[in-house]
Amino acid sequence: MKKLNLLYILIFGTCLITSAQIQEENFNATSLPAGWSVTSSPSGCNYQFGYTGGMLGSGFTNPSSFPSGAAYYIDDGCADNGYFVELEGPAIDLSAEGVTSIAIEITYNHQTFSNDGDFMIDVWDGSNWQNVFLVDGDTPVQNSGVNQTSTIDVSSYINSSFKVKFIYTDENALTYGIGIDDYKLLDTATAGIEELAAVGFNYYPNPTVNDVLTLHAEENISSVNIYNVIGQKVIEKKPVTHESKIQMENLPPGVYVVQVVVGAREGSFKIIKQ
């Protein structure tokens, strides 16, 4: 039985890697990725791709970096102010993909000088661009060696020509810039809890969790396993109660799969950890 369980986990993890990821770009290559485009102000300043050095403003002893490469715009290297640059990804027909719930996952580092510089993410809803993410230079920003990862639910904008655009503006001032790495568009649709419906299973919040995920059923929940997107088990719990609260505040932001067993019934679903 243990061998069968291990085999199931390995297959489960492999399927998760294959199905969760719809689109991705790591910006490791030193040229503009195929299908992507850049629009910039007249000065000619632009992103550097495949950048592996330290980021300006991120600390002298331990500067932020992207060892495998990133898209990096250095505002400090431009002669003019009023700089505005857009990095736009290729369109994808999500209607043909049949997805019902999606999220953007992005790793970035935003460095400001005198609180100047905004980083934004827009998505195309089929007719117009919609802003879904803003890192405002006027809000407190830690200019340190720590890169940030954010996951943004964009399920409301599923269409046949979905695309993403990263926008940076220096707010008419000389500042440091932005580094972008590991963009992913993930399928976050709930999957495989139909069998648990017979025992009144439900969970909340759905699909986005900040700190605590609550599970409830009419029978005892015998086990809960949570996996990250590469199939690693990050939480294991055996509550043996009708309700279980899973503490998730220490997990990194991203998409996770929750595997639940209630009596002889089993199901899985995806959540987004903010």
C-alpha cells in the first residue's frame, strides 16, 4: 500500500506540473523573447534581458539579483526623466484551452529613489487593458536584496486573446528601476472534489487564501496533504474532525493543490496563497 501511495503522489505531482502551467517566460535569454514586444519612450532606454548582475538601490552588501537571468530596466542609466516602458506578452486563446480559473505568478524587485517609480501589470480582457496589479513608489518599499513573488487572480478576464503587459514608469524623476523574472500563467480551476460532495465537503476562502484555509465535512476529515506546483508536499495533517483549519501564513505565495480524504472518499482542489 505504501508503494502504491508513493506512486500516486509521483503521478499526482507530474500531472500537476503539466496541467497547472498555461504560459511562462523566465527571461533568461539575452534577447527579447519570441512573441513578446517592448514599447518605450523616445530616449531608447529599454529592458536588458538575461540580466544576472546586482540591482541598483537594492543594498551594498547583499544586492538583489536574478542568478538565472531576468528582464531588468535601469532608470538610473537613462539621460532623461519621464520614462515609460511596456513589456507585452503574446496572446493566448484561453477559450480554446478550456480553462475557467487562472492566475498570474510573477517574481520581481522594484527599487525606488525618493519614492519614485511605479510597477504595474495589465491584462487584455478581449477589448481593453485592465490593471490588475500596482506597486506604487509612494508606498513603503524595502530596497533590499529580497525579490518578491506575487500571485494575482485574473479569472475575470478569460477570453480568446488574453495577454499580459508589464508597465514601468519613473514618474518624471530619476530613480532605480525594476527587475522581472519567472512570469507564469497558471490554471487554478478547482478539480476533483465531486466525490466529496456526498459528505457535504466545502472549503473557504476560495480560491485565494491569506493565512487560514478552513475545511468542513459532515464526516471526519481523516487527512489533508498540500502540494506546491512542483509536487512537493508542504503540509501534512490528520485532523480526524468535521472541521479543520490549515495554517498557511508561512507558505510562499503561489498556487497549491490540497488533497483531502474524508472516510473512503478523496478529492483535490487548487488554491492561491497570497
